[in-house]
Amino acid sequence: MSKSHAAHPDRLLPADPATRDIARRLLASVEDLPIISPHGHLDPTMFTTDEAFPNPTELLISPDHYLTRVLHSAGHSLADLGVGGHEVDPKAAWRIFCSNWHLYAGTATGYWVEQEFEHVFGIDPTRISAENADTIYDELNEILSRPDFRPRALAEEFNLEVLATTDDPLDDLAAHKQLRDDASFTTRVLPTFRPDAYTKMYKDGFAEGVEKLIQTAGGGKTGYAGYLEAMRNRRAYFIEAGATSADHGTHNTDSTPLSDAEAQRLLDKGMRGEATFEEALAFEANMTYRFAEMSQDDGLVMTLHPGVYRNHSASAFERFGADVGADIPFQLDYTRGLQPLLSAFGENPDFHFVMFTIDETVFSREIAPLAGYYPAAYAGAPWWFIDEIDAMNRFRQYTTGTTGFSRYSGFIDDTRAYCSIPVRHNTSRRVEAAYLARLVAEHRISEDRAAEAIVELIDASPRKVFKL
């Protein structure tokens, strides 16, 4: 029998026995529900090729920036961990991870990895150490060679009903179409329209990307008119391939629209590489508004992830590329920034707008009040940095008093690490059960209502909000 606390049936549930009993009953009602994952970053071709995962390092370490950033902060090179496609001895990288396992104590990553070892791979996580690194690596390699650990088999094992990926507007979505038409694979793998590379003038490659976008999908139009037409046409292409949402990683929350003439002027400057940072942000804000306008027309859910200084380390970006864990939060003003967008579209209940943040201070001050008023607005689940256990508890405490249980996006795993999906969703279910049990124990809601609410939070909310 495993000695790990990761195997304890009451992990994350309240310490008080009476409250814990309530939480156990609530958890039992949702623990086996299918997983709805409406936002993540997996490659859909993993399901079309269905090849065995190459080794434990490439599966569990290299793609998981939650995990690698802990090692990087302790002085280990990302190159030695295989980040950014760097060739590495996978067993050597694994030894670095196991030798530094103590660094993960108390972190969200440590909890998730323990859960993966215990519940996905059947390996006692208390064995993780420098001395056992090679032995565990070899055990995992043997597990990964088995047919029941191929991507498609795991999707069934995980009870993964819906999985959304994040896709470039010019992606041909061939893998998504192949999976949609494959009756033998029951998981719905949906594309998500992510146009960031074509809206950020301050990023390298903007002009080349926009030129290709307009030529490909502008319908014969040029300039800003062709740019908007191309966005609308590619969104329609995504919808035809099964997409239900569009995701936007903006620098800030500004949604001030521009006149067509001013937008054209800024686009021209951006294409010449002459736009100032302030002008680039003004164009991006205009597009945030225009994308909301498009969502109202075509029905795609609009999700917004602002307030992150992307790729904060210029040297790491140069060596390893984007999305290696160097995204750092900064303060934002949601109330004023989103006022133009929500004033224009927020009263429409058919337009779904999900607000995410990695600044906890805005949950109760801004996001909950906005979601608690506008029929279109929803509070996005804790994301990046604040999707750890204590922050998830704070999110529920900070928002529920204002929004109730109906204005929530459902849990978002936002992961590139496939095998973390079931344990991350299980974590959410346990956190919700613990919170609701406390409300019952304090006689704030009945247990019958709590039983309804936990199903809403885990299952009904993501289906409703993401139009599934």
C-alpha cells in the first residue's frame, strides 16, 4: 500500500470531522464526472498519430513550465531540461528533477506531480529521490511503452469528454477535422481561435504574419478592411471545424475602439515597423473591442487573459522561445479597461465573455462585480500562478458572495502536460467540495443546495459558458 499522502482519500478535504463528512458526500457526487477541458495547449496530432510518449522527461518535464521554472529558479539551465527543443540526455534531465524534488514541497506543482505518480502511473511518490532517479525513470519508460498508455487510451482512462487546444488562425486544423470524423475516438478535441500573433505590433513577425493573413483570407480586400475580413473568415473556418471559443492574451484590459481611419493609420505604421508601443497597445485595444463585436455576430465565446508580461526574460526568449515559464503578472484595471466593451456587448446574454487574471486583488474588487452584473460576463477560473490550492480557495471566497455559483467558467487546466489533466481537475473538485462543505457546516446553505452547486461548478458551468 502506498505510504504517500497523495493516496489519502481525504486529501484537501476539511480537517474538522463533521465538515469533512459533508465534503466527502459532495465529492462523491462529482469525482467520477467526465472531464471538460475548455482551454489548454496540447497538440491535437498526438491523438491522430497515437504514438507512444518518447520518455518520461519529454512527457513530464520539458513541456511543463510549472515544473521547469522551479528548477530554473534554483539555478538549473532550461537547456539541461530539454526546454525549447534543446537536445538533452533525458535521463540526465530526470536526475536533475529527482535530485531537487525537495524544492516542490508546498507548491502546486509538487502536489500535482505527486498525484500523477500515485494515480496515473501507480508509483509511490515518496520514492522520488536522487538515489531512485534511474530506477523510477526505467519504471516509467516501461509504463509508457504499454498500449494502454498511448494518448487515445489515456483519454478514455481519464474520462476526457472535451479537450480544447489553442491554435493559430492560419492553422489548417487537419488534425481536428480528422478526429471529428473518427467515430472510434469519442473525446471531442476542439480548436480555439488565438489571434495574438496578428494583433501585437510590438512582437517580431507581426507584419509578415498580417500580410499572409490578408492574402490568405482577406477575400480580395486590402488594408484594415482586408485584415478584419480575414479575421472573420478564419473564425468561420474554425467554427466549421468545431471551435466554440476564441482566446485572447492581451497586454492589458483596454478595449477602446478606434475609427476605421485611425485603425488603418496605426496598421500602416505597424506594417512598416514604425508604431510606438503606445500605438501598438491602442491598436490591440481596438481589436479587443472588434473581436467582441465578431463574437456577438458569430457566437464564439471570448476569453481574455491580460496582465502578463510575456517572456519577461529576453535572454530566455532568445534561447528557448515563448512559453517557458517566464510570464510575470502586473496590476491591471478591469473596470475602466473593459468599460467600452461591456457597455456595448455586455448586456447580451448570448455573448459569452470570460475574464481571467493572475492578479488576485481584482477578483473581489472588479471581476466578481462585473460578472455579477453583466449577463455576458463570467469570472474565469484561477489561472497560472493562482491555480494552486490556497489561491483556488481564495478565488471561491472572493467571488461567490457577489456572483453566486452561476457566473463561473468552470475549471481551466491550461496545460501542456497531458498527464496532469486528471489530477488538476480532481484537485478542483476537492477544493469545491471543501468550500461548499464549510458553507453547509456554517448553516449558510443546505446540503441539498450544495450538492446541486458542486455539479453546476464542475460540469454545468463549462458546458454552458463554452457553449458545449
